[in-house]
Amino acid sequence: MKNITDSFVSVGHWPSAGSFEFNTDILATNPINLSVVLGVLIFFGKGVLNDLLDKRKQRILSTIRNSEELRRGAIEQLERARVRLRKVEIEADEYRTNGYYEIEREKVNLINATCNSLERLENYKNETLFFEKQRAINQVRQQVLQQALQRALGTLNSCLNMELHFRTISANIDILGSMEEITY
């Protein structure tokens, strides 16, 4: 920093007017050299700098435009996705409602079918019990009748003698004969 200020302040160190040199040491340059370098840079660099800035500006603007288009596309996709989501939610609610209704209907049908099956089984049980009761009653009747017949035969065999036996047979034959005459 001291060199820069020294080069501007100290006039005694400047080169003589008869010779022209281009000093490449920026810190040791004089104001004339600096102004020449700055003039050249401004004259030739202005167009290059403007071109670079314009190109950069165009790239930034095209990036912004692309970003805006992408943003619009993303917004449209988001809206379509929201519409699809609403449709899917509505369909899911319908499926859920229909599913609950279907479950309730199946439950009622199952309960009704079970009640009908139980009723048929109860009727079948009652019929089976009735038939078993009738069969048992018939078996008891047969046994009682058989025992009564055996007793009657035993009593008859013990009470009947030959003469009583012939008279009973004759009386039955007479009854059958009179029935035969009535029918003709």
C-alpha cells in the first residue's frame, strides 16, 4: 500500500519524457499508464462485458421462463392429482359404505338362515321324539297285549276241558253259519 501512495506522491521517480515504457507492475505505474490501461479496458472491454452480461441476462431470463413453465405444469399436475384424490376418496367412501351395507345384509341373512336351520332342527327333534314315543308306546302295547293273550290262553287252557272246547267251537260255527245266511 505504501508503494502505491509513493508512486503517486513521488514525482522524482518518474521516467524521463524522452522514453516511453509500459510498466506492467500495477503498483509501480504512474497515473498516465493507469489511465491508458483503464481507457483500453473500458473501450475494448465494454462490448465484451456487455455481451457477457447480456448472455448471462438471457440465460437467467430463460431459466426463469423455464422455471415458470415448470411451475405452471407442476400446478396443473397438482390440481389433476387433487381432483383424482377427491374422486378416489369419494369412491373409497362409497366402497366403505357399500361394504358396511353388504356386511350388515350378509349378517342379517346369516342370522335368518341360522334361525331357519335351528327351527328345522327343533322340528326334526320334536318329530323324532314323537315317533320314538309312539314306537315305545306301540312296543309297550304289543308287550302288554302279548302278555294278556298269554295269560288269557293260560287261563283258557287251564279252564277249558274238552267238552267246553267243543261247545265253544260249535257256538262259533253256528254264529258263522247265521252270518253266512244273512249275507245271501
